[in-house]
Amino acid sequence: MPPKKERYKQYEERINQVTQILSVISEDKTTPRNIRQAAKDAMDALKVTDQTHAVRAAQAISILEDIGLDTNMPPYTRTRMWNVVSLLAVIKE
């Protein structure tokens, strides 16, 4: 497989992995509503197919970083959020 197609496939797999994690966060009733909404917004940003992977990743990271310092966020949710950000950072670069 050509390198460009391989990279595209890797990015798509990573975005799918991130979307699954964000879906868990957005459906967790123990997480505050504003944080669940940020997870949904980040998922929506990742689903926009007319933009490059890097742009979608950067938008999702921006959304998650804005909410990342919320003091009401449960520690396990914060860990998941930073995991998502680190997964997306590879795409952004």
C-alpha cells in the first residue's frame, strides 16, 4: 500500500478509536453535562469529512483543552480526555 494511503488508513483508525472513547464520555451520566457536551462537540468536529485529518484533530483538541481544566470533571474522565488529546496530537502534526 502506498505510504499516503497507509497514513490515511492509520488516521481513520485513530479517529474511530477516539470517537469511541468520546462516545463513552458523552454517555456517562456521572460526568457533568458541559463536559459531556464538549465530548459530543469534539466528536462532531471529527466527523466533518470535507476537512483534512489534521484540521479535524486540531478542532477537537481545542474543544477538549478548553474543558480540560474544569474542576468538576471526575478524575477518570480527565484521564480519558487527555488520552484522547494525545491520540489526536499525532494526527495534528
